[in-house]
Amino acid sequence: MQAYQQQYLKEMGIDVWVDRQAEQVLNVSEDITASNVSKAITSERQIPEPAPKSVQVFPEALATLKKEVSTCEKCELHTSRTQTVFGVGNPDADWLIIGEAPGADEDRQGEPFVGRAGQLLNSMLLAMGLKREQVFIANILKCRPPDNRDPKIGEVIACESYLRQQIDLIKPKIILAVGRIAAQNLLKVDTPIGKMRGNQYQYPDSKLPVIVTYHPAYLLRSPREKRKVWEDLKIAMRLYKNIDA
């Protein structure tokens, strides 16, 4: 495992036992040795700050969809939002990261996964050998629910066509669903997330693989669960490697 990946795993606050499968996924050729990376509790200071926000230019179809979302009034959330949160990243990304809904920071900045949870997500990606700019990040909902409450079913349904269009336009090779609400709504199930972990799913009406893991915000509250997330990410990396094999 490359040193920078060990660094970010350490910043995630997990022990790393390097195994052959993980090394193959990351295309590292050196001999494999088991090394125990010392534990570290994640802090804002340790996690890399997101890059300064810039105006992103999307291809025409995606830009048109973003404009449509920005004026959406399909549900009551349009009355309380500051702005919509369409998504950000590489419009040709292989990896699509899907979360729950915008929070206060996201509603204010118009970008998903900012603040401490976003910083931890960045570390998760870097531990996989990916930069934030290489993936596309979106949410089940495009507007913030008041007081960060759980999305209502009608709100999810109202936004569902937007997410499906994003998926159709981006054409990712794999989806990583982070958090219970994202996973359950994306896959149309009510299975507890603890039981969803470790399994491979498919996005409805497609062959697009979906892997489920915990939300970064949950990990900030429950740092001991970070080890489980690394196991999920290794499953996702192995699956991704085999897609075109």
C-alpha cells in the first residue's frame, strides 16, 4: 500500500492490515507485508480541507438538468432552501457517490459533502487512491430538509427522476451509497444498513453495481466503525477492478 494511502487511512482513525487483494486493486507491485498503522482519532485539523469551490462547467445535457433542478418546486422543500444542491465532480466519473440530503453547510454553499463530513469523505476517497475531483458526488435529495430531518417519501419520489437522469448522463461504473437513508431509498428496501454492508446490489432496473457503507457524519460520532468502512471500500475497489476484467 502506498504511503499516502496509509496516511489517509490513519487520518480516518483505523488500523490497516494490508492484504493481497487490496494491493492488487490499488495496482501496487511490491511485496505484501502486514503492517499495523497506529490509531488516530479523526479531527478537523487532520482531515484535508476541500479545494476552494469554483464554477463547474458541465456538458450541455447535465448543465440543462442542473438548471431544471435549480428552479424545481415539486415538493415543499423549495420554500425553505437557500439553493439546490445538484452535485459536483467529474461528469465522466466511473464512481458515483450518493448521500442522503444536503445539510446546512451544503444548503449554504450549494455543494454536497462539505464541512467535517465532507472532509472525512475526502479522506475515504484518498485512501482508495481517488481524488474528490475524479468522482461525482450527489444526494438522494437536492434540497435541505428543515432541521436536517429525515427525507419524507414524497420528497424522495419528487427528486428521484433527477437522480436517475444524473446516473443516465454520467454513466458511472459503480455507485457507493453512503448512509442508511441513501442506501434504502436508492435500492427500495428497508433493510438495516448493518445488514446491507458486505453485499453487492444493483441499481433498480439496471446492472449498475451498488455498494453500501456508513455515512461520514455517522463515523464522526462513532469512530470505531471506521474499520468497517474500510472493509466496505475494499469490497467496492475489488468489484470495480473486475467490472472490465
